[in-house]
Amino acid sequence: GPREVGRLWDRHLLNCAVIGELLERGDRVVDIGSGAGLPGVPLAIARPDLQVVLLDPLLRRTEFLREMVTDLGVAVEIVRGRAEESWVQDQLGGSDAAVSRAVAALDKLTKWSMPLIRPNGRMLAIKGERAHDEVREHRRVMIASGAVDVRVVTCGANHLRPPATVVFAR
């Protein structure tokens, strides 16, 4: 909203870009529920070596994303669909990482993310100050959905105050 304009750069754009610290060179990364392109577009700009896929179910959003990335000259793939759909899992499964921001609670997000990533791939969910509470609340479902090494990490400490809080799982 209007009160966010002053914090747009740190709270929204840099907050997304810094998760690149948790990715390897050349990784294929699926942004689940990309919406307005967060975190996928800032990540693709900050890390052009990544193969970023923006996934969103709504036509108007995917059309907006196509127009935006064309205008920005960012090389990303855009897929209209839902992470839980089998054809999406067939097309995008085996990715190195699934990233998200403000999409859903961790129980649902883990169920959507795990089928899209390869063994030892990473789920990176940008969360706020309640990240530890959310992990405690949903850890059992996350593990039942195939997640291991579930933890809360921070990114961008050299660039952001406070740094980005990310729920990490393999």
C-alpha cells in the first residue's frame, strides 16, 4: 500500500534478491505463486546465472509477468498453473529449488514445493518474524511431506536491516 513506498526497495525487492545466497550457480528455481513476480524477478535480475520459472495460476498475473519481464529484459520462463497439478509437477519436477514469498502457510507450501524439487533440492520460503513459530507449528506436516533439514536462516545481513528470514528445507 501507500505506506510501503518508502520501504519498497528493502522490504520487497532486496528482501527477495538476497535469497540468491542460498542457491548454487545455474540452479533451476521455481517461484511458486509468483503473483507480481516476487521473489522470482528480483532473484533473476540479481542472479542471471539462474534458470528462474515463475509459476502462477491466474491468467491476468501471467500476462502481467510476461509484459514486465519483456520490458525489463529478464530471461525467465512463465508457467500458468498450480504447483499441486500433476502436469506442473511433470514439467517442473526435478528443479533445484522452489522459492516463495507470502503464498501460504508452511504446511501447504511444503506439500506444493517438495514434488517440484530434486532429491537434496531446496525449499526456500521467505517468511517474517513468525518464521520460527510457523516451523514449530507445521514441522510434523513438513516432514511427512518429505522435507528434511528444516530450519530458519537469514540472508542479506550485509545489505538489509533486518536481514531476510527464510524457512529452508531439503
